[in-house]
Amino acid sequence: MSAKAADYRLIDSTLRDGSHAISHQFYAEDVIRIVEGLDNAGVKVIEIAHGDGLGGSSFNYGFSAVPEKELIAKACETAQQAQIACLMLPGIGLADDLREVRELGITVARIAVHCTEADITEQHIKVAKELGMEAIGFLMLAHMNSPEGLVEQALLLQSYGADTVYIADSAGAMTVEDVRRRVNALVGALEVPLGVHAHNNLSMAVANSIAAYEEGAKNLDGTSAGLGAGAGNCPTEILAAVSTKCGIETGVDPLALMDVAEDVVRPIMPRQQVIDRAGLLLGYAGVYGSFLLHAERAAERYGVPQSEILLELGRRKVVGGQEDMIIDVALELARKHADQEITG
Amino acid sequence: MTLRCAIVGSGNIGTDLMIKMLRSDKLQLTALVGIDPDSDGLARAKALGVDAPHQGPDWVIDHANDFDMVFDATSAYVHVRYHKKYEEAGMTAVDLTPAARGPKVIAAVNLTEHLDAPNINMVTCGGQATTPMAYAIRRAVDRLPYCEMVSTVASKSAGPGTRQNIDEFTKTTSTALREIGGADTSKAIIILNPADPPIIMRNTVFGALPEGTDHDAVLESIYDMEKSVSSYVPGYRLKNQLVVEEGPYNTPGGLVPHRVVVLLEVEGAGDYLPTFAGNLDIMTAAAMRVGEAIADHREGDAA
């Protein structure tokens, strides 16, 4: 491979996607230590927000321990060389949120949307551009759309002014071949650079990211120690190590990233990111990774198996943001189980 | 009294409203006004014998003497540009966009409060579905510190107006949860789901219940409200039993020990789009209620 450092951009989302895994309980000292570590390791872009994006703090997704804008301000103050990014989902966050965080020092705005609904991002991408930010259009649950369908959606994002387009394997449901076909189609059709955001539910996150890079996706996402929704994200330190071994100039220091993962992030993790049954089921059934902990709590509360909840959500083709349906499904399953006990 | 009405906007909402209005003996529909002569809505109008000009809102202004009321089903952006013109031309405007220029009306809560207003805002489909439940919770408690709604609609039922105005949807809905629902703080979320076959509109209301709340009174009030709304939107129903979940929850309105979860489904009447599009139905049914209430009110004045 003859890639140059300028080609490769790693975006770390520990402080955004990682927020799911700790139920949105980041504190200022966590933010400062993680940003310092990533910044020192040479990471160029660090994303921070509630896991469900700006304005995500809610009954439906979980309330943040500390208002996200306070944490964003801390991240912006702390970073020396890295750009600080945010993510927002139209329908959950507002264009006004982008205006506020621009004031705090955010320079990259990722506008995230389900992979078939790109046309709801127009006003937000335009606002991000007007504010002088880099705008990244971010298509979630990309396994649920075909390569051709994704191209159509990505072209819309590009037409609204997106500087970069991402596809996110939000359910960690893609195989290497799934990624290659999608990236290949997108790189051929887009003028703007492409990125891939991988999850590890099928243990494919690093392999998929490397495959994406080989097909021409020059932006890759990771989180430190894989902290994130579902069985976790593509671990930044592993991605950096593997990329380096593949001969890719990454511009980041894998050893420094290993230190951040080990010394800063692992100690605050309530549990390590492993691919247990529930995590694997997310990838297998193609279910939005952020549902994992919500489903665990609903399973406990209503006495139904978490795996049944996740499989039913998959059957219903629920998309990102529909966390309320976890309660709905749990109640229905509880009723079904009760009926069976009576009739059985 | 029969009021002469025009509907502006020949998209999903306008066309659905047309079909309902043709059944009314109080609202007489004489024109469905669009901007695309080839739109399905205008074709339907012609087939039903309704005048179907394609010159947009300006056509209504030019023919203002022919109308007592105009129902605006365009977009918040368009309504903001035209609401003053409708008023100056002497027409009462019922605004089905989230522009929120006039007082907000939620049919099940404050139907009769603004019958003389020159412009009435129908909030949003999600607002019509969930504000009644915020109000139902509020009337059973001393204080509703925080209320949140999540609305999920089938992608096929969300037209370009909704898609380009998604912030207006959430802001207007959230405001209605406070101003009409009675919550101290609020949040609104909308999700589009592209599943095929399309999903029926779902709405979830979460209410923050402070210490000392009589949970049974809250639940009873919610069940009563379900009956009130389903009297004019037959497909409006609680999809699951009501549950009170234990927190604590650190809401924007303060720490509360419990929340009530109201899981609603709104099945449409299938007037224009199929029954999955309950979002159209609840909006147009509410607008019809307002229009007919205005007709009754004017008849009362005239008598």
C-alpha cells in the first residue's frame, strides 16, 4: 500500500459513542484526561456529545450526568492540536445546538441520519457550513441499505454541502464483503472523501475498517478500548496498531493510544467491552447497538429474556432512536409469557 | 353556518384533509390549491369535483372574497410568509404547519379557547397525539416537572414539508407540551422509520412524577384522555398497559423518583394514505374539529 499520512484520518469517538457504554455518565475530569491522551497521541479529530448526539439527554436515551455543553467546553479548552467534533441527529438535536457548540469551539459537525432518510439533514448541514464548520454527513445502520441505495443517499448529503460522507455500521452487522461493496460503490460515485464507522458485534470492526481503507475510505472511526454501543466500537489503539503493521501512515502513535486505553479509559469502564451473547445478537440480528443496555434494563424490570427483546426489535425493523420500543416489546413479551403460563 | 374553505398544499396532509372536509356539512370545500399541476393531490381534487388551481397561496389571496377560511398544509416556511396576508385578506387561517404564528390548539385540550383568533396553529401531528397525555398527567399531579414525547412515523408518510422542517416540528411540539400540556420543561423527538410494510404511527409520552404522586390518579386520567381523543381519532389507542417505572431520573425539571410511560399507537382512517399514516389522520381530524367548532361558534354569534 502506498498511502500517505495525509490520506488517513482517524476520528476518535470515545467521548460520544463511548458515552452509551457508561450510560452517559462522563464527568469533566474524564473528558480532560481522554482529550489530553488522544491529543498527545496525534489524533486529529475527537468527537464529543451525548451518545445520541447533541440534545440526546432524555428519558428515551438516558440523562447525561453533566450537561454535554459543559463537557464540550472542557474538551475544546483542553485540546492543543486536535479538532473537537460533535454529532447530532436531526429530530433529536437542533440546528440551534450547532450554533451553541460552534461558540464553544467545535469545528467539525457530524450530522447523523438513518441510511435512507438523508433528506432531513439539509438544513443542518447548511447551518454547519454557514458556521464555518466541516460538515460530515453520517449514514447510520448502513447494513440496512444496498450499495446503490447508499450512493443515492450519499449524493444527497454531498449536494447539501457535506465535506465528507460516512457510513456507520451501527449494528456491527457487516462482513468484510458487505463493507467492500458499499465503500467501493460510494468511492466511485462521490467527489467528497468517505469514512467508515465500525462496531465490533461480529468481531469484524478492525478488519472491516482496514478493508474500508483499502477500498478508498480514508476516514476511520474508533473509540479508546472500544468503549461504545453494543459490543463496542472499533478500538482506536488496535486500529492504529493494525494500520501501522499494514504499512499505512496513520499520523498517530499506537503506543500512546494503548496507554490512553489502558490507563485512562479502562479504569472508568463499568465493564470491559466483550462480545457476549447479547452483543453478538445485535450484530447477528442487525439491531442498533445503543439498544443493548436499555434492553438489559427492560429485561430485568419486566422479567423477560434480553435476547428475545433484541430479536423482536430486529424483526420489527426498529431504527436508531426508537429506544421507547424496547419498553413496548418487553411489555408485549411479558404479556405473552404470562398468557403461556396460564394456558400451558 | 357553513364556512367556505380553501386548503393550500396538495401534499399528504392537504389531500387527506380534503377527503375529510368533503364529508362535512359545516365546512364547504371549494378549492385545493397546489403548486404542481401534476401532483397526485390536485388530480384527486379534480376527480372529486373540487377546484384545483396550481398557482399556490397567491391564488387564495387573489380569491379571498370567495373564502371564509384557509387551511394551510404547506410548510412552516411558506406559512411564515403568508400568514399576515391571509389575515389582511379577511380569512381565518388554520395552520397545519409547525410555523406557530397563531395560538396553538390541541383539539382534546383547548379546542374552544381561540375560536375568534385570525390564525390558529395546529402544532404538529405528534403534538396532537401527545400533548393531551401531558395534560392528562398534569391535571392529576401538583406539578409535571418534565415531559417528553417520541414520535415515530413511517418514512412514506413524511412528505418534503416535514422533512425540511424537522427542527420546527420538535420545537413546536416541545413548546405545546409546556404551554398546553402544562409541563415545566419538555423535549420532543421525531424518528422516521422506513420499514416496509410501513409501521403505524407510534408516540410515546414520558412524564416525570414527583415524590408523593398518586400514581393511580395519573393512570386513570390518562385512560380518560385516551377516550376523549379516540372520540374524534378512532385509531388513537394505548398500545400497551400504562407503566410507572422507578428511577431516580435526573430530568431537566429536577430529580424525580418515577416516570409514567404512555405507549400510544395512532392508526389512520385510510382517507388518503393507508392506515399506517395515523400522523396525517390525527392532524387533519383535529383541524376539522377546529374548523367545525369555529363554524358552530359563528352560528351561535349570528343567532
